[in-house]
Amino acid sequence: MTANVLLKFINNEGNILLTLSATSPTPSAISSLVVELDIHLPPDRTSLVVDHFNYDALSAGERHDVLLVPQPDAPRPDVKNYFGGSGAIAFPRSVGQVLGNQSPFLAPILRAPSTAYSYNPKDEVDTVEEPFATGQQMALVSAMQARNSARFTVLGSVEALEDGWFNGKVKAVGAAKQTITANRDFARTLSAWTFMEIGVLKVGRVEHYLSSTTAEKAGNDSIAQLGYLNPKIYRVKNDVVSCDTESRASASILMSCRLSPSSFPNITTTISNP
């Protein structure tokens, strides 16, 4: 399957969950696809992410290639965090991704710890002089939502989806007790978001009309409707009121929701020449 076929699928509003693994080389078609989306993978196609401070002491005591990463916080206070929680996610032999700065459609879902770095295990040397990426400039999980709302998610560790890690016990460096991983909950949420079972706003009834603003005795402005609902044409400098109903998808069920003022949708208008 070529990159063009996958891009065509995305352009047709198809959603993709892509999983990678450092134990097998990334196919060239996949590398070509993610570059088109401004997501960059290690050029040698076999590099993995290691961290000498945030690893599972039970399974990676020597190689430090099973990272323990806390569930992510929301990127901004006004953004709903679907992927958060109090547990740690195990990422065995993960492939790091670096996101371009030019696309507003890309976002890291889960960043690597600040002490992590990417290197090629075939280069067995004492020091890594020029790693592909280091710290939080690397994403372990990243996502793209296109203009047509198609979603493309990259999960750097396919092994994180195995049953053994869903029910696995891990032990952080210096910790006294073992804990259960949060892989199961994270994987469920990640797939639900990718395939638009959660995090989807549906616009219901839309109404707009010409309005007139009058001042009342109390000093408050009153907005009165002029004419009929949803006219096809407005004139320049007309005062217009627009309102709509929104619903949010939650586990394939649409539920009505109230948006905060900072989350109000933008309205696009087209002005025709007279």
C-alpha cells in the first residue's frame, strides 16, 4: 500500500490509527506518508526511545527501553483532556516522532519525558553524539485532524497494545511497590478518539436573522429580530444574530452540550460584489 492510497483515504474522511515498533524497520510507504503530514520519524527507521530515569525496572533493568510515562495533562485549561488519569503508561521499544511547526492540525497527545532520547541500538557506543531527538521535543503519541475532520493518530509502540501490558505490573526506578499499567484505559480512549466515538461536536439547528439594537431605560441594550429566520442575503454593515445547538459524541451517543465563550465556533461569511 502506497502513501498516495492512504492520503486518498484520509481525504475521503477516513480515520487511521498507525502503530510503530522499533523492533522492525518502518516501511518506506509509512515514512513517506507521515512526512506528507509533517510528522518526522528517525531516518534510520530502526531507532528507539530510551530513558535512564523513567523506565520499568522489572522488564528493562538493563536496556531502559520500556518507558513509564504518566498520563498526559490537558494542553490548555480550556481544552477537555480525554487522555488524562493518574496511572503510568508503559511504552516498550517506542519510535519517537517530531512534529513540524507549520501545521495547525498537528498535536502531540503524549510527549516523551525530558530525559529520554532516541538512538539506534545497532550503534553500540558509550555515548550518543547526535540523537534524532531528545526530551519533550519527541512525541510518543501524536495526532492530526484534517480540515475534513479525518483523524490520523501515530502510536509509537505497538507493543503497548499487547494483553501483557494491559494487565502488566511495572515498577518505577526507586519505587517501593509495583503498580498496574494504565495501558488498557489509554488504548481504549485513543482508539475511541481516533475513530470519532468521542471528542466530536455535531451542529444541530442553525438560526440567524437580521437584528436591531435599541437602548432601554435601564441602560442595557435589547436585540430585536427584524424579518424572517435564515435569509439568504445580508447587506454590508447589517447587524446579524446567529445561534445554533451543539451536541458532543460520547461513546457513540450524542449528548447536548453548552460551550464556553472561548469555545464558540467561528462563522464564515462571503461578501459578493454589488
